[in-house]
Amino acid sequence: MSSPELLLNVLRAELRAAGVTYKILAERIGMSESSVKRMFGQKDMNLSRLAEICKAAGIALEDVFRQAADVTPHSDTLTLEQEKSLIADAKLLLVAISCLGHWTLEQIVETYELSQAECVLHLIALDKLELIELRPNNRYRLNVSPAFHWRPDGPVQQFFRDHVVSDYFKGTFNHTGETLLCVPARVSDRSAMEIVQKIQHLAAELARLQQDDRRLKPEERDGFTLLVGFQSWEFSALTALRRPETKPELPRTTHQIGLKKR
């Protein structure tokens, strides 16, 4: 994501937090609502316009730049050695996952059986692993991009496959904001790649919403986990019922998405 996009994403979040809609903003800066929407949609905004919008919305321009700097993307993945270090210590992995969810030290200690001293030591370890940049008062900045994902077939992915997936799908997925879909389909490789791109966009959108909602009070947010799988696959019990002439591998694409509260 480019710097202008980061600035506009931060500005949108600030406008939302201030309760300033595009319509209200348009009235304050003497533009039509459609022009304001187009300006944000086309990412066409010079510095003077940015300053004008911040002034009209009562937002400090310096805060917008500071927050954009805080979310400047880095790597989308960790190295193999970094992931191995996380897997070697269950509590370190716990704190790493909490940091990726933007939990504060206080929230981690309040929720899990970790002392403050233990948690600080783990934050220091994550700083050495360069997953985070530890700051004064045990605050931190993530050193990974909003599009961060674990290495395909890496140690953490394998850990999730072995221990997390079955536990995740034990849930009922019937609470507010939860859903479970399993959609079989026969499509071309081109169509399958289009779905993969949409899944990536969905993950990026979830990261953006999480960033926007960081301004809300802790009690106004809940922990959700999105688990997505998309592969050429058929349930083995169904494969066993195939006619002999159809036994050879055929394109069998399944799209599975789960969104569940923590």
C-alpha cells in the first residue's frame, strides 16, 4: 500500500471517529458529496486539501501523519527462523498472536495466566525477533504489514493445521457476526485465481476494519478469527463412492470460510 493510500485510510478512520460523513464534510469545504467521494475513491488529494479537510473536521493533521507512519507496512511474512522461534515457546506464540490483534500488555495480562513481568519479557523477545518495535511504557508498533500472513506450509501454519483447525470448527457459528460456508464448485483455473484474489481483498478489508476499530473502547470490540481455505478437494467418503471410470483426479474446488468469535 502506498503512502497516499495509508494517509487516506487514516483520514477516513479519523473522520468516522469524529462522526463526520462525506455529506457533512462536503458542506464544510464547499464541495458536492459526489466530488468528495470521488476524491477519496481516486486517492486524488494534495497536501493543502488534506490540511483543509482536517481543519474542517477538527482533526489534527499531525495525528494523521503520525498514525500513517505507525501503520507503514513492512513484510507480509516472517522468516522461517522467526516462525520456528515462535513455535518453540507456546506463551511467546500467544503474545505474538495477541500483538497481531493489537492487544495491549494490560489486556493480555488481564485475559491470560501471564504475569506482567512474563509478558514484558515476551514483548522484548518479539522485539528481538523484529515482529514488533517495543516502545516506552510497554507499547509497541507492529513491524509487519496489514496483509500479514503466516508462511504457507511453515511451522506456524503446520501448528494451526495440527491443533487449531479441528478446534475452530467445533463451534456452532450461530452467534452475532459469525458465519460458516462450505461451497463446492467446478470452475476453471482462471476463475479459481479470481476467487483467491477476492479472498486476499477480504483479508485486507478485515485488517482495515481492525485498524479503524482500534479507537473504540475494549468492551466495544470482540475477538474474531477468519479462517479461509480454498483448494481442489473432495471429501474422501465421497471419493470412495465414485464410479471406477471417474476415480482419476478431477478438478474439485471447495471454498470454505469461517468467521468466528474468539
